[in-house]
Amino acid sequence: MKLLSLSELELHMNREYFIPKPYSKTLDNGSVTWSSPSNIALVKYWGKKEHQIPENPSISFTLDYCKTTTTLSFSKQEDTSEFSFEVFLDGIEKDDFKPKIETFFIRIEAYLPFLKGYHFKIETSNSFPHSSGIASSASGMSALALCLMSIEKQLSGDISEAYFNQKASFLARLGSGSACRSIEGDLIVWGTHQDINDSSDLYGIKYPFDVHENFKNYQDTILLVDKGEKQVSSTVGHNLMHEHPFAERRFEQAHENMSKLISIFKTGDLDAFIKIVESEALTLHAMMMTSMPYFILMKPNTLEIINKIWSYRNETNSKICFTLDAGANVHILYPENEMENVMEFIKNELVAYCQNEHYISDQIGFGANQIQ
Ligand code: PMV
């Protein structure tokens, strides 16, 4: 018999918490629709253990405009040994989405025992163009997890809003790690951190401390530098942290940056905020460049934009900064009161570096919405 360490035991017990009691209701068919946003990490998640457990805590702004809307229609069928579902993106059947959803269903079946008792039709669409280089896995997986929770709620009859959101985040994490930060807003923490009491590796929680006015309605303009498919999937990237020479120090640094952000959010220190956020973005990419095999996801125009941002900040009093996902696109973050000037700067100096001059104006949002 394998002996579990205390933290493994805790994780195991916490997972049990999401296994439902036998359902009290029956349901033949129906449909539910959720709209769920994307999110942008300030402290990055890069590296995971088994069962989608993050190597370090992360924190993100929930976005508002960039989202996925998913309708899940379900009809009762004899329990089979296989999952039965079809997937459509913008009305077109997408069989190439099926393996990822199949993997998701396998991971969550223990927590949603009704899955093999229904045939599902998943109809999904994104507010942002499909080939924009914006990952739809966070918004897509969270929208699907929320739809499944709505079915569980109907079968159970009685689920509190807190449990609903927590379990939706828990399930979304098993689809795509960062998706667990897309259920609520406007600032979400995922991963256990010593200074944040209820933080968990299993789901995201709302950031529990004071946040200064400076960070309210923060803006995120996403410059679309490269709309192509990612050359390296995030799954591969996370796995490359296993044998990575700088991994342990990086995970510690993420913990330290989380602690620093707590006082930055409280005091509204935008200069200190910029330092953490830009360093996190560059560290994420530095991890990619120093893994084996190594890779570079930034493009020449990503660097042009970063340099322009630094010059603009030196020449003006602006508090804009950039962050990056696992791709070439640049997220420009800035306080709402700078919107006019920053948009002027973006239009005059930065759109030239975007593919087809495309960018998306977004801002902090407050989480997913049930449409139907
Ligand atoms: O959710 P995943 O497995 O696609 O990982 C996303 C990781 C980053 O976007 C690069 C960082 C983050 O914390 O969102």
C-alpha cells in the first residue's frame, strides 16, 4: 500500500468533496447556455504536477469582452461505456475538438457520474476571431464546466452558489489549468499560497484582500502580433518544466511575487505593479527559451512593441505595462484614467506591428454569466 504524505492526503480528501451524493431528481433532456470570459495572468502558471496541480500559485485579471458562449443540449440515453457527444464551433461541426473534450470527460467523470447517461450537443462560439492567436481554452473549458454544473444542479435540486462556482472552477481546471480562473472576477488566485488563507491548488478563489482604486476597471488592449496556431502547446510547455534547470527557483519566485502583489494591490503602487507584471511575462518566456528542447514564441514585432512601451513610459508619466501569454501577442495593461492617451499611442505607434493592424480592446470583468 502506498503511504500518502499529509499534503497528498489533504488533496485526496478535498477531491472527495466534489464527488456528489446520489442525485435526487431525474432529467430527460434540456439545454443550458453559459458565457465565460478569458483571463490574463499577472503571476504566471507554468509547470504542473499530476492531475493538473500547479507547481506555483498564480493570479489573474478576469477579462470582460473576450469570452466563449456555449450551449450544451442533452438527451437521456442508455448508459454506455463511451461518452457520446458532438461539437460545433460557429455552427460548423468540429471533430478535431473532440479528443480534448474526451480527455476532459475522462478526467471529470468521477465528479459528474451522469456523463455517460446522456448524449450531448456542444455548440460554442467566441467573441474574438478564432484565428487571433488568443487561446480559447480558458474561456471554452470554463463555459463547458459551467454548463455541466447547471445540469448537476438540476439533478441535485439543491446546490449553493458558492459550491457551484467552486466545483465549476475545480472541473474547469481539469480541462485547462488556467480555465479555473475564469469562473468569477475580477481578480482570481489559483494555487496554495501561505499568505492567502483559502487558496487552493484545486480551484480558483476570488482575491480576498483590499484592492486600491487604481486597479478598478483596469484596461487590457490585446495587440494581435501573430494570429497563427501556437507552435508549442501549453501542455508540452508545462511538461518541459519537469527537467528544467531553473524550475525550483522559478516556482519560489512566483510565491515571492504573489506576496509582493498583496501589498501592491493594497497601496496602489503602480510602479511596483509594473515591475512584477513585466518580469513575470519575461520570466515565462525565459523558461521557454531555457528548457530542453528550447523554443521562442515571441516574434520580432513583440520586441518592437515592448521597446516602444518602455520609451513611451520614459517620455511620459504613463503607468502602462505589458504582459504576454504563451504566444507572440502583447497585452497592454493600464489604468482606466489613461485610456484616451494610451489609445492614441497604440493607434499611432503600435498597430503597425500588429497583423492586419488588429487589436482587441478589453478590460477587467467580473466572471461568467448564465444566458439560459
Ligand atoms: O491553462 P494552460 O494549461 O493553457 O496554461 C496557460 C499558461 C499561461 O497562459 C502561459 C499562463 C497563465 O497563468 O495563464
